[in-house]
Amino acid sequence: MNNSTPPVITIDGPGGSGKGTVSRILAKQLGWHFLDSGALYRLVALSARNHAIPLYNEPALETLAAYLDVQFETDHDMQGRIILEGEDVTGALRDESCGNDASRVAVLPGVRRALLRRQREFLIPPGLVADGRDMGTVIFPTAKLKIFLTASAEERANRRYKQLKDKGLDVNLADLLNDIRERDARDSTRSVAPMQAAPDAILVETTGVSIDAVIQRIVELWQRAV
Ligand code: DC
């Protein structure tokens, strides 16, 4: 990437660290585009389910990921609908089961390879906020500002519990905490692009910190970086 490449801020971290919310609001504030890379892995998992492809069939999943028929409808809140193969899957994508399946397809090098170019295509003017696990390490390694958000597993389980309860879902906090720990372990120990902070990433702890304060800190870091 050279000087004429639009700017990108990468925001990596584990599930429930606040990445999604922080990245969306930040992109809106800056007037930039937003990449929710986790949604791509979730889409592959959902499409695999629709086509009855087992999550161990790497060649079939790689092809699926390469030819994923998806449209992201953006609105001014960066919360637009996601259409997979003609169907609105915005709600289905957020299911816990879809997130768990996404974590399983994400260990497959073929799937990651197929999604690489698709993710880089999101980098268009005036700029991009990219949310994921390997944004700063693999997808946009030359980003000027790389953030790695952290929060304790207990805090992340509590956040998810509240979100799901607010949606009227019947959830169990202990199960959520287990899921989070399992997913963290799988995401950080896989051999390809494991979840880890880039050596030049800035760690931002979010336990007990408001979303607004986290965004404020990132904006200050960006102003200092340019
Ligand atoms: O951020 P999320 O919960 O929507 O991500 C779902 C899964 O996708 C997550 O468990 C790991 C995987 N993922 C990944 O491996 N790399 C990314 N850049 C984003 C998500």
C-alpha cells in the first residue's frame, strides 16, 4: 500500500470486546466505510448450512467463500441489511450458533484465503474502519493505526447476556461464558492468522470503560498518528 492508499484503522480483539459497536460509531464519525469481517465468516457458515456442506469440507467451503453471493446494504448508521443469496440474513447472522460455526470455518486456510481479497476490496476512499481478528496482522498490515481491544471473559459474557436478553432471548450466563472461552481458545490457537495483537497495535482495555470513552481514545490516537 502506498501514500495514495486510503487510510485504514484496524480494530481487532475477541468477541464481546466492543469492537463492532466501537468500529461502527467510529466509521460514522469519520465518514469512512466499515468492514465487519466477522460477518463474512458468519456468511460462509450460514451458506454452508443452507447448502448442507459439512464444516470440515474445506475445498467446498473455500469455493463457497470465493463465490459468496452477498450484498451489504449500507445506511447512515452502518447497520444496513445483509442479503445472502437473495435472502435477508441480518438477524440470522447474529445467532450464537452462527458465531460458533463461523469460528469453526475460520480455522480453514482455504476459507481465509478466499476471503482475503474480498476484505481488501472494502478499502476505498475516504477511508476504512476494519473490525476483526486479523485486520492489523494479515489483512491491512500497513495500517497507520492498529487497535486491539480487550476485556475480561466475564465482562464480555455479561455484555452478550444483556444484548440477548434485550432481544427477549432465553440465555444462560454460565453457558455464554463457556462459549466465549471456547471460541477465544479456538480463535487464538488456530495455525493460520490466529487472533493476536499486531506487534505495533495499541492495546485498549474496555472492562468498565464506556463505549464513548473508548471511541474518544481511538480518535485521539488517530489524530496523533497522522
Ligand atoms: O466477530 P464475530 O463474532 O462476528 O466473528 C465470528 C467468528 O469469525 C469468530 O469466532 C472468529 C472468526 N473471525 C476471524 O477468524 N477473523 C476475522 N477477521 C473475523 C472473524
